[in-house]
Amino acid sequence: MRAVESRLRAAYAGRRVAITGGASFIGSHLAEVLVHAGARITISDDMSSGRIGHLSAIARQVTVLQGDLREPAFAKAAMADQDVVFHLAASHGGRGYIDTHPVECVSNMQLDHTVFAAAAAAGARKIVFASSACTYPINLQGNESASYLLKEDDANFDEPGKAFADGEYGWAKLMGELQLRAFCKEFGLSGVACRIFTAYGERENESHAVIALIAKAVARLDPFPIWGNGLQTRNFTYVRDTVTGMALAGAGLDGFDVVNVGTDAHHTILELIQEIFRCLNWEPRQIQRQLDKPVGVRSRAADLAKCRDRLNWVPSHSLGDGVARTVTWYLQSSEPPDRKALDHLLMERSGSPVPARV
């Protein structure tokens, strides 16, 4: 870890760095990492899902601008005099949200173009884009028992069959990558698309699966409801690993490039909830499988060869460690919503406004 911190400090100390969506779950953790590395941070956020409290640990060390980055004037102000831009702002949520809000998801293409154009016009030398594993062809993620690891070149714009993204959200993120590549080609800047896989951790809210399942367990729901049959797999990636990977990608990759930021371990939802139950020293008598709920693809995890070879790094937090940290934070920071409210939150962008915990 000290070696990683030294590398980040060498890359970012004294640099002017913009983070869009920097008061969000992932963005606030990234801001902390980059502040620790000595960067001069400007955060822009409309606070639709971000919370100013998420920045409490670094409030005196960052500049925060509140506004809508789809507005060119605000985007211009947010990008002014920045060396590096981390673009995380997006209309996004858990599977319930992205399956039921397709219009909001495709609006990300407008947002991305406005931010990229403002960054290029301001002379930024590099843009790091928070892309998504949803860019990958869904036909590669269809077998519950599969152990296939998604490789960066499985999704691209140059080979037939390589563009078959996961829903409107996935297509919008893939088009964001295409836009970023276009700006790199025309304006000579560097662009890195970090394909994020199933991030979870402190400051996430109940609109996403991991926190929702923790909230259900804290509330001692029995029968315990899960979406689907529980056999669908994901490579749950602790948020500290997510932001470390993004920061290293911004430090180590140039030109236009794409890199996976996630683990290579397939875990079922049933395995995830067992970790949660273990942390709470509680287990329900019955699991209620809700087969009518949206669950997304059946199997998803990342190939890490490029991450290992180009960044000299891979995620290090196990599922057990990450879940334990997240459960501890949740118990300290929030009362779980009731079941009716939780069912509603799983279809929206924001959960209960829990305070940040360092």
C-alpha cells in the first residue's frame, strides 16, 4: 500500500484535478485518495445523489461547485485550469433504477459530451472516465456457472459483435467511451475509460444491492427477500479498490485506453448474504427468492491481466473484509428504512441520506 501511495503522490502532488460527481459514493472516496496524494481538488456535483457530508474529512482541502454539468457554462467553470479530469457524474443507480429509467440513463451521453468538450477547451491533458462493466456484450455473461472473465477487448467499436451492451445504461457508457476516444483523436489529449465492476462500500445507499441486503439483514427480515434465485454472480469490488484502480489508471495510462477496475472473483448473491449474516451474527430461517425482480446478467467478473501488467496492481480486499467494513459503517451511520420504503429505494437513485463516516 505504501508503494501505491508513493506512486500516486508522484503523479498527482500539486496537480489541479477536477472530479465530477465528487460528492457521490465513489467520487468522495476518490477525492480522499487524491487529496492524500497532494492533488488540488475541485469537485462539481448537482447533489442529486451526492451528499456534502461525504466530504467532511476533506472539506477544507477541496473546492466544491454545485450545479448541472449538462449546462455548458457550469461545465466550463468546473473544468477551468484543470490538469486532469475524473468524470464520474452520471444518472445511475442499482439494477432496479437502470431497468426502469432508460431515458435518464441515455441522458448520460449528453452529459459526457458536455464535460469532455469543456475539459478539452480548458486544456486538460487527461480525462479519466468512469465507465462500466455494463459495456460488455451480454452474450458473454449468460451462464450462472460460468467462470469467464471479461477482457477489455471483448467490448470495442472496431470488430463485429463486440458492441452488444447491457441495456440503455450500458450503451450510454459505451458511447461515452466512443466520445472520449473521439476527443483524444481530435484534440490530442489522453483518455482512460475505467470499466467499474459492482463497487460497494461505505457511503453507498440502499438503492444498490449490497447496502439494500445489509439493510434487510439489520432489520431482521425473515423470510429474507432477495432478487432472483441467488445464483447470479458478481465480482463485488470494495470501493477503496475501485478508487485506487481509477487513480492508478489516471497516473499510468496515456493516449486512449480502457482498463477493468474490479475483481476476478465470481461470488453468488447467496454467498454475499452469508457474509452479511456472519457479520451480524444472525441468519433468517427462510430465504424468499423474488423471481419477478430485475437481476441483470447472470455472471460477471473482470479479467485483470491488463490491470496487473499496465498498472502493476490488482484489487486486494476480499469479499469478507469489504462486507465487514461496510456492515460496521452501516450500523454506525443509519437506521434501516422499513420494508416498503426499501422496496421503493431499490428502484431509485438515492437511499436514505446517511452521514459520512471516515
